[in-house]
Amino acid sequence: MNTIPECKTLIKELSEIDGVSGFEGPVAEVYRKYLGTILDLKTDYMGNIMGSLEGEYPNPRIMLCAHLDELGMMVQSVLEDGRIKFINLTGWWEHIMIQQPVIIRTKKGKVPGIIASTSSFMGKTPEELKKFSTKDVMFIDVGARNYKEAVEDFCIKPGDPVYPDVSFRPMANQDVFTGKAFDNRLGLAGIVEIIRNISSQKHPNTVITAATVQEEIGSRGAIAVTNFCKPDIAIILEGPPADDIPLKPNQSQCIPGNGPHIRRIEPGMISNGGLFRFIVDIAEELKIPHQIAISQTGATDGAIIHREIHGIPCIMMGIPVRYAHGHNSIFFLEDYRQTVKLLTEVLLRMGPEVLENIRQNPYG
């Protein structure tokens, strides 16, 4: 039996493993390794991973959902000189890609490379230099001398996944960390810890865990998961992008260090009013710092899930992540701990009467 490690170790392991959209296998293995010691996990034909923890009552069926995939790329072709053309599986900003180290996962193993373009020394004017920073002139340099070495010796083929080569490490403040894929490895780690917390306690419901695939390219796994699990309520656990931007003073609603992010609205979903109030009331009662967000960007699996079946009461909560959807991000460990604490308490209290009240009060 694998003992679930301390949270920093768990997050580090999940963060550093690769699992870009459509290639989530390695991160799925780590997730299963730990959660599988508590739950009997099942996988559907898309690769979504589901489990169930039965409590005192069969209902409500509460689905705790986080996605497995991270932003990444895919090999498109190998050039004659051994350099690699690629496509983005998700929306990287072009200006942050140049000079970033990456790993290509091949059938032979991991091949390190660097995203590059024509050297800036070749440009003579600002307009010429701009041409060297667009994705269509970028390539991955793996140090191959020619096509034959890249393909035959390194085994690089079209369709191989590419992901950022980034290590998890503490900042000067030892409870602040930088790394990759906090969207959404923080959510996956949170599910593991929350289930561990409630597995030895009485809870008046059935908790369903759902680790979804391909969220970053359109929440494709969420439909299959919802139809398979048929939840009464869904809580999406995420690593939402922090908005504490110096140019927007007093407008931020997702600030690292200020506690769990609780969304009232996001693109594609207005959170169920009764569910929103139930969670906020618990946070206020327990004096857990939290942030209510009115978000105009960043749709999640909730945008899909809440429209299924007869309409599923749904909400997104998360741990604020600075520079999310970049190669290097930052989060505060205390936000993660407070989010796990709040959601653990929510699940311990959400029984049949709460479900009925939420259903009867969708407007809040």
C-alpha cells in the first residue's frame, strides 16, 4: 500500500510528471498510485478516472472533479537539419515560448530540447525582429545533427507529445512554490488529500472523484464523466489564474495568499446559487479566508457539467496560481491547505436535506 505523502511532496510529484492533453498517462499513474489505496478506481474509454466513497446515504452523489491534463505541444514534423516543427495543443502566448526548455516524450524515452527561432542577431530592424518571435517560425532544437539522428537515434516521430521542462521548487518564502502545471495538479492533489480526510469519518453522502482528460482543449472528458457518474452536485477543483496584476489595483478577486477562490460566475457557467451560499456560509463560520470571484475568463469543466442531465448544481473553487498557462507558475501553500480544509468540511456536512435545499434554491 502506498502511503499518501506530505502535501508538498505530493504536489511536487504531480507537477513534475508530464501529462499534456491527450497524453495524460504518466500523471494518471501517479494519481492512481495514491488515490487507489483508498478507492476502487475505474477508467473509461477516454481515460477519465472515477472512484466512489460511500457514506451514510447513497445521495447526494457529490462529484469532486479536477483535470489531469496540462498545456503542451505535439511534434508536427522533423526537418532535414534535425530540428522539430510543432503545434500547440493549447493556447501558449507566443512571446513566452522562445528559449524555453522542453521535453519530447518518445517511445524510446525523454528527449530534451529548446524552443528557438532564427537568432535575433539576424534581424536589422524592429520589424524584422518581430518576425522571429512568432510561432510559425519557431522550432525545437534537440541538438540533432540531421534528420537521421533525430528520427533514428532519438526516435522522434510526428505525434510525440512535448511538455515544459520545469522543476518544482520553493521560493525565498519556503511556503511559496514555483513549477509547472499547477493548473491543475493542485486540484488532483487536493482530491487525494480530501478523500483521505473524509475516508475515516462519517459523511452523509456518496463522494465521487473524477479526474478528467482533455480539459485544456475544450473540456472533452467532462461530458463522458458526467454521463458515467450521474452526480447530484459537482464541485470543480482548479488552479485558477491569479489576477493580482499591479496595473489593476483594487480589482483583483484571485490573489495568492488570500485563501480559496470561489467563483460565482465564469464563462459558460453561473454557479448554482444555493450551492454557492452553502459553501460561503461554511467558510464564514469557520473563519476560513476566501475570495468570491466574478470571472470573465477561464472556463472550466463546470461549463459542461452543469448543463447535463436535469441541470447539475455546480461550482468552481480553486487555489490561485500566478502566471497560470505559462511554463513557470507560482502558488501559496496556505491557499492549498485552506481549500482542502474548506472542501473537507463541505463534504462532511452535505446530506440529503442540504441537496434538497440547494435544488429548491438555484437562484441563491
